[in-house]
Amino acid sequence: MKFTLSWLKDHLETDASVDEIVEALTDLGLEVEDVSNPAERLAGFTLGKVVHAEKHPDADKLRVCKVATDEGELQIICGAPNAREGITVVVCKPGMYIPGLDITISVGKIRGVESYGMMASERELELSDEHDGIIELPSGEVGDRFVDWLAANSPSKVDTMIEIAITPNRPDALGVRGIALDLAARGLGKMKPAKTATIEGTFESPISVTIDDDTKTDGCEVFAGRLIKGVKNGPSPQWLQDRLKAIGLRPISALVDITNFFTFDRNRPLHVFDADKVNGNLRVHRTQGGETLMGLDEKEYTFAPGMVVISDDEGVESIGGIMGGLPTGCTEETTNVFLEAAVWDHIQIAYTGRGLKINTDARYRNERGIDPAYNMQAMEDATQMILDLCGGEASNIVTAGEVPDVSRAYKLDTDRVQSLVGMKIPAETQRATLEALGFTIEGDMAHVPSWRPDVRGSADLVEEVARIASLTKLEGKPMPRATAGLPEQILSPMQKREQIARRTTAALGYNECVTYSFIDKAAAELFGGGSDATMLENPISSEMSHMRPSLLPGLLQAAARNQARGFMDMALFECGAVFHGGEPGEQENLLTGILVGRTVGKDIHGESRGVDIYDAKADMEAVMEALGAPAKLTYNRGVNGWWHPGRSAKVGLGPKKILGAFGEIHPKVLDALNVKGPVVAFAIHIADIPLPRKKSASKGAVTMSDLQAVERDFAFVVDGDVEALTLVNAAAGADKALIENVRVFDEFIGGALGEGKKSLAITVRLQPTDKTLKEADIEAVAAKIVEKVTKATGGTLRG
Amino acid sequence: MDDLRIKYIDAIAAAADEAALEELRLQAVGKKGEVSLKMRELGKMTPEERQVAGPALNALKNEINSALAAKKVALADAALDARLATEWLDVTLPARNRRVGTIHPISQVTEEVTAIFADMGFSVAEGPQIETDWYNFDALNIPGHHPARAEMDTFYTHRAEGDERPPHVLRTHTSPVQIRSMEKTGAPIRIICPGRVYRADYDQTHTPMFHQVEGLALGRDISMANLKWVLEEFFSAFFGTEVKTRFRASHFPFTEPSAEVDIQCSWEGGTVKVGEGDDWLEVLGSGMVHPKVLEAGGIDPNEYQGFAFGIGIDRLAMLKYGIPDLRAFFDSDLRWLRHYGFASLDQPTLHGGLNR
């Protein structure tokens, strides 16, 4: 919402400076977004008088002028045709900046004659496009400041423009008068009484108006109109044009400019029809669907069923409360005008406006709310202005529907400001504040003014009082703890777990990423997503169309971007939500890490190698352990298709209870995402790891035997597809009490073993608990281990 | 006997290596060594002679043994020194590469915020990112036609043909978690809700996804003055310097009265410094929870009141850690992650301080 200082002063009698006004507006909740003050850039210019002018000795079109100024007489060379003796001019002295030319004036020689400044044209001072000659003022004394002269004689030229942001609750501030009222309530001035007109109609309006029954309740509440005949349309007066231009509107014609004036002056959109182009009477109704209208913006609109429009006998002529139609629009030739003032249902306006994608000042206001009680008076006030500017004769007013009664009152509890906001404001001040805003107080009830649709309860009264008093006066007050003593643990076990997962993964050398929750459909499909249920109706781009089914695509795309920048080796992870469906709650927090390229960069110590699944497995197990997963995990094949089928596994507690996965990413997936592989990865379903069953923090006693432990190595030759875990479990099962652990320390494939065979070597650690092991004991266990392993794997002890 | 002593002590001192030393040991105190032979002669002596010669021979034997041991150590030391002198490594060669991980600023700042509010008794609540329009809008006093809906640049989810339910939304703020938490635990309540939020906006300073933290405190007498105190405590702890706030009247459908909150700052050479100077920076929206919102959460507005606020986590991170571009947060550029990331063990706590 833009307005100018002089416009504000039409409604507000005030001595406040622009700075004071701006500060108050922002503090009142009408946040100032821009202030432009033309007086600032004209501040240095003063008036002068040409006391002598003669032709330049070397140039026909130049004149050498002697100009009286506040710094004595100056010689100025001037090329303007009107530069002559006796005129009062605006002087630019050396060192001054000329905004319209974007130069700073200096002393110079023009064709051999010295010039000590310049006399300005309107364009050079950015006052208008006028550049046929220099400014000639009809009054003013030598040395007067030009801005002072303008302020006195042409105030619109030095009018400060202020732009404020309007929150949706304050439609009243979409009119200059509403803004003035807020400032007056704050104490920055006094409201001037509104001019009200009453025009008696001298004849019957030949156009009548009706509202269809189905449109009355939630379409158009009241529709008033009158004909004004014999008007003379044409450019509106300069002051009106200046006003509109100052707030960025283009003056069109007196009739149209008058409606725009009321839109901004009183938050009161109006419409004018050229009555000679209206066929028959006007009817407000709902559309069937399929009707069309060429709007005033010269675009054709096609209506959906149920939109509210105004039609004559020919068809739709105006989109009620949003935009008029071109065929019945006013032009310079209009002589008979039908003026409309109506109150539209604001939800209906929002629906129609959104549906037709029309944004006009009228829609903006009708959607947020206008003052319905002003409807009939607006008719009179606008008629007066048309008669004043265009002449003519007004008919009586025709009306359909009724002005809605929006009167309501709420209890004013003057203690509430203290208890809710924490400010002490005397009850009397509170009542005075509300009255200044247009409320009427009866006992402890506050009646809401008709222009404040936002006030809907007692809490709103508190808000108004506090707002006008200024929230800057609010002093902080300590908030005691909710309970005595130390605060309780506030993170849930899952939140704590996420934190541990994050920090453990980072400690393992991964860089945490935060990638977008939405990805492109193709990438989502690669990871089992991309369904319509997870699709956005209005994505910002096709790259961000589907909710991610997995953290892998985001991380892999990040890897591809980094590879494109020349970074080939990396470890990335993300901890965040993935979406299994489109319903709230169909989301799950995962932690996923990827390893790309080599374990470390090129390395003098010879340790650099390509990452493999055992790196991912180690990191996954470390994170699982940190999260309290049981030590004994199961590894099953058959993971989803985006993993390498032979180099990946589901990790869990049995084949049904899956806690995560690790492995190599399928080369086709990497290809599709432009990642240079191989890439290994792991993913953990953080929430699926069982919480510890016991409540106690006690870890129990540790068992540390004093007896010497013994380690024995075995090597078995087995078929190539026998998994190490089968062998290890078999060995460990040989004597569960004695065998502390079994570790695989060597794998050898092929060679002398023959095709399809491999050798796996294990170390078995025996930890006696009651007596030292004798050789015979060890031999007995060893025999059992061999027996168990050969039985479980079909292998043989390697000789 | 003195001759013997001088002979062996000198020889031991002059021995060149361990072999020579062993030779000398055998010569002197070995089974057939000179000193040993002399000791055998003791038996033939008179008791008087023995009383003199015995201790002297023992002393000599001890002296020679000590000298042998000392020399052995000296020789070993010399040999080690000689070996070490040859064992030279270039200490300027690079160390073994080790990957160093980092924590993203969003996670770090979320934990910082959590640590501060935890101390004031706020717990952490969470909610779904795909929300029903009821939780995201209606329950927050934003009915279907409200202009705020259009202004929020909402992402809607797709509805299958024939599914007449209103589309779900990607939550445009963390405020729906307020409602879900009120429904779950009722009042009194103190929560913060950090998380991802979404708005269809993408330019220099906007990304379609960003992070917010919502705060909600309901009690019987919690006022806006408490809100101001809580926020000032928060900002001062977060930025590590006393930060003043300025409240300005504003409007949000879900609070009443509503206030925009500015924090004190200065601008120097285009960079902002919080907690000093005369300028104000708008950082959050807040207010007293609207009675309709309390009702939507199943709480009686005649019994309970309190405040709510929402602030951008990304914004806080940018301000505190001097990160210029929001869009880079989500780009995962390794250089950015390493530069702006935090050490894995640098977990923010109040007792350890939130500023480094």
C-alpha cells in the first residue's frame, strides 16, 4: 500500500515529521517498506533571477546570462530558448549534483566564455519530462530554497511517498483514511472530519439492478448504482493525476481516476459502466460455466460454474468486485455513466479471483474486506466528485440486496492487557485508545467499527490496546521453570539416538549433508519411489517433483556434483526423513552413508585403495553398536534392486526384522545418476533398533578370567559359495562355554585348491573359567570344532 | 692382588665389544679365571691369612663383576646410538590420510537451540512433514479462503482421480506440531519443534525447503512479557553476548496479539553483528496463542494462555556463523561442508558454552 504525505494530511492534521510517522507506522504493525522523498535530492537548489542576458559571441543559440543568486551574481551560459532577462529560475551552482543528468556541475568554459553553473529544466530535476526550456517561476525571491517554493506552490512535486506492508487482518489500512486513524490513535495528530455529500437524484435511473436469489447470501450482499448523465470525461485534474502517479498508478480519465482515488483513499473499490453500452438492466448472478468476457485488461476470461458476475441483456459485462469488462468500460467519449458500489462476499471474491488468476486492487480489497457500512455513503461521495470534475446530473439510487449488519461487541476486560501482554495500561487509556480507533464503548462492551472485520473477540481488543500503546514498551519478565529443581531429560530416546547416529557417523569420517526432501521422478523411481501418492501437485521444478523414498538419491546426486567439481573421493551421510507414501506419518527417519572413490586420497604410505563393501559394513556396524543394536546381527541377501545383487545384504535380527542394509550400489543406478563408481553405502532404520528392555542404568559385573586364554588356528577348504558366517557359527557352537570368539583371518580362493573351492582360516579363542586348559582339553575342543564345521559346511580341514 | 685388579679394570675399560668383554670375564672370574683360582687357594691358607685375603678377593671379584656389567651397558648404549643414528625418517612427509567427518550447521544449530530451551524446561516435539490442511491451516485459524494461505506459497500433494479429500500439504511452518502436541499432552506445555518446512519459493534468499524451530509455552499466567524474557535469554545465550530485542505489532492468524521481533545489531561493511549497535534486524514472528488455536488443540482458552514463536534455523546459522548464501546449505559441496561443518564431538552444551 503506497500513499503520500500530503494525501495522509488530507485526513490527518499533524506536525509530525516523516521520520516520526514512519517509525510509528512500523511500530503499529503497518511495516514501512519504502520511503522516497523527492525533497532530499532537491535540497540544495535555490532561486535566482536573470538580471541580464545577451547572445554568446561565438554561438547563435547560447546566451550569456548574469544571474542574481544567494551567493552574488553569477555568469551562466545557457542554451534554453526561454533564457531571458527578468525571469525567476532555479540555479545549480558548481559542485551540485543534477539528478536528471546524473552529473555534478563544475565551472567550465563554453566556447571560450566561462560559466559558473546551470539553470535547470524540470526534467533535469526529475520533476517531469518537460525539457523545452528552463524552469520559469511566477513568484519567489532570489535565494529562496526551491523545495520550499515547491512545497508552497506545487506540494505534490515534493510529496514524500511511503509504502507499507499490509498484513491480511488490516484491510482498513488499505485506505489512506484508515492509516490516518491508526496514527491519530497513537497520538500523532488529529483526524479531520470526512467530507460527506448527499446528492438528491433528479430523475429515475433507467438502469435497474437485481441480485439472483442464489447469489444473495454468499455472493453479493448489496449492489447499489445510479446513472449520472451528461458528464464530460477527459483527463482528470493535475492534483489527482499527481496523486495517482506518486503511488505508481497511471492516470486514465477522470471517471476511472475517481474510482481509483476512492480505492486508495477510503479502501472503497467502485466501478463505472458506460451506460450507453449497457443493454437493459444489470443483474448479479452466478455463472453457468463457459461464458466469456473481455476484461478491462484486454484479456479474455472464460468463467467456471458458480462465479459471481454482473450481466446485462447481452451477457456478462463485469466480474463483480474484481474487474470490469472492456465493452462497457468508460472512455473519453463517455457521456452517461452508471456508478456501482457493492459489497461482495469476500470468500466468493477469493474463489473467483483465484480461479481466473486476476489480481487487481479491487479484488485485493474486496477479498480482505471493505467497510460495508460505507457503501451507500461512498455512492454519494463518488457522485459528488464526478459532478465536481465531470459535471452532469445524477439519478436516484437503485439498490438490490441489503447492506449487511456487521455490528458486534465484545467484553473489554481492562485487566487482560496486564495478564496477557504484561503491560500496565490504565483502564481509562484503554477505553480512549479504542474510541480513537472508532470503537464505541458501552459499559464494559466495546462495539467494533464496521471497517475492522479482523476484530473477532476480546483478545483482539487487547491486541488493539497494546498495539497502539506500543509493544516497544514491553519489559521482559522472567519465566520460572515449570517444575522446581533441575530440568528433566527433554530428548526422547529416538531423538537422542539420532544425535548419536549423526555424531558417530561424522566421527567415522563422513561429512553430513542436508539434501532436498523432494527429488525428480526418475531418481525416485530408481529407489522404489516416484508413485503418484508421493507426487507434488505444484512442484517448483521437475527436479523437485516427488518426495524422496530414500536418502541415497540425494547423496548420490551430491556425489555426482562433487565429482563434476573434481572431488572424486568422499564420504557423505544424511540423517533425515524419507517418505513411503503421501499420508502424514508415512515418513521414517533414516541414516544413510555413502563412500565414493578411494578410502583415502593418493597416499605415500601406500594405503589408498578403492572403497569396498567391508568399509561400509564396518561403519554400519559401528553406528549400530553406538545405537545399542544387539551384537549378533543377521545378514541376508535379496535386498532391493538398487543394490549390487551379489555385494549387498539386509542386516537385522533374523530375516524378518530388518535394521538396515549395506553393500555396493547397482552400477546401472550409478550410471543413471551420473556417478562414477563404485559406490558403497549403508542405511540404518534408526527407529527399528529395539530399545533396551531393562530400565536400570547398571551394566552388570564384568567377567575377566585370570586363567590363560588359548588361541588355535584352523583352515578349512570349503565350496566357494559357503559363507564365512556359517563356518564361524558352526565353530563357535562347538563349545559355547569355552569358546570366547571365532575370527576369520584369511580367505584364499582357487590356486591349488581347485576350481570353485576356497580356504577360510579362523582363529578360535578359548577362555577357561574354572581351571587352566591342558593339551588334552584343547585337543578335544579342536576335534569338536572340526567335526562341527565339516558337518555344517561340507568342507574339510586343510592339511 | 692390586696388579690383578689394575690389569682387569683397565682391560674391561678398553674392551671393544661384547665378545672381548666375555673373554675378559672368563679370564678373570670364570670357573678357571685368575680370581677364581686365587679363591680356591684360600683353603690352603691359615685362618689368619684367610681373614685378610678372603674379603679382599671377594671385593676384587665384585669390583670386576660391576665393571663388566657397567661396560656391557655402555657398549649396548653405544651400539643403540649407532643404530638410531642410521634410522632417519623425513618427518616432513605427510601423515597418514585420515578422513575427517563434519556435522552440518543445521544439525549443530538445532542442537544449540535445543540445549538452551532444554534448560528452560522446553522439550522437543516432532510431527510429520506431509500434513493435512487442517493441521497446517484450519487448526491455526487460517480458514480456506484466508489470504495467508495464498501468501504461504504452499506445496500441495497430488490427489488421485476420484479422491475428493482436500490435498495434503508439505507443512509451510512447524506450527502444526503445536496442535499435535496440545492434542497429545494438553496444557501446561513447553515445547520446541525444530524441523524442515517447505514453501514454493526459490531465489537469492529463498529455498523451497528450509528449517524452523517453533516454540510453545502454555500455562495459567504466561504472558508476552515472559516471551520477551525467554527470547532475550535465548538470543543472548545463542550469540554469546547480551542481545536486546524489540517487539513490533504485527499479525499472524494463530497469535493475538502478534509481534515481529527484531534483534539489536550493527551493520559494518555489509556484515551484520548481533548484539551491538543501533540497528534492528527482523528475525522472528511471535505472539500470544490465539484462543481459536487453543480450542483446536483441545485446550480451554479460559483456563490456559501462553506464547508461541517461530524462527528460521538456517537464518540463525547464517547470522551466527557468517554463512552468506542459504542455497549452499543444501548443495552438499564438500568444500562448503568442510568449511562450515562442525567437529563430530563438538556437541553443544550450556556448561561447555555455545560459542567457539
